[in-house]
Amino acid sequence: MDEEVVLQEEDMDGSWTLLSLLASVLMVFGGSLPYVPQYQEIQRISNTEGFSTRVCLVLLIANILRIFFWIGKQFELTLLLQSVVMIVTMFAMLHLCCTVQNNNQVSTKQHRLTDLNFQYFWKWSAFEDYLLFCFGFTVLCAVVTLLLLDSAVFVETLGSLAVLFEAMLGVPQLLQNFHNHSTRGMSACVMLPRV
């Protein structure tokens, strides 16, 4: 009788472990999944007007800050992996947007990060400029975090800023839709609540 109870408990533990693993995988990739239809839509119509690349900016900043928050105050590894996957997803979206915009561009004028023209901030022509900006932002965050890592106030501020940026996710897309007077080209899946 005792062996039967032990076997049932082991089966129950195995089921919970499998369910927990499945939930973790869904959390890691769930936030990025809505961008798959948007990526496919941009590829299909060869037009980026319906998607605001500033959504990528908001998510890149939020997830970079979340990673530095994790350095100061470890939280669940699943959420750290979710940030890494989201950063990769946003770089994939930016790469596609740059490729499509450069293929569709009539003008030969290129906008670069090195132009230091705030009017074209985050509207650069080359994917490398987005990488360079994120690298610079990451280095800046790393230096400041290393200097202030012992300050609980700083670490909590990092976490708060990460959440604040992520909470503002819909603003760039809303402004893009308002500017276009349309939602044409935007995948509805992108605006679904994140996991």
C-alpha cells in the first residue's frame, strides 16, 4: 500500500514538473509569438508602414534594463530568458524593416546614427545603426550598474524603469496608427496582451 502511494506521488510530481516546464517555455516565447504574424505580414506586403519600429525601441530598452535588474536582484530565470528572446525578436523585426525600407526606398538619402539628427532618431536606414545604439545603451547601463550595484534604490529603480518602459509598449504603435490614419499593415496579434 505504501509503495502505491509513493508511486502516485512520484507520478504527480512528474506531472507538475512537466506542466511547470511547459509553462516556462510558454513564458519564454509567449511574448515574442505575436510578432511572427507581423513579421510575415511585412514580408508579404513588402511595406513597414503599419508597424512602428519604436515598439522595438521600447521593448529593447525595457528588456535590456530588465537584464541589468536581474544582475542586481535575481528573479526567475524564465523571465531573464524571456528578455533575451524578446531582444533577439526585436532585432529580427528591425532587420526586416531596414531591408524592406531600403528595397522600397526611392530616395538615395540615407539616415544614419552618426548624423546625430534627432529628427531621424530610430528611423535609420542601416540595421547596424540600431545595433550600435543598443550596444552603446547596454555599455552605458553596464557601467552605471557596476558603479551603483550595491545601492538597493538604484537596483529597484532599474526594475521600475524596465516595467515603466514595457507598460508604454502600445504608445508608439498608437502614434503610428494616428499618423497613418489607419491600422493597415499592422498585425492584430501584436497588440494582444503579453504573457
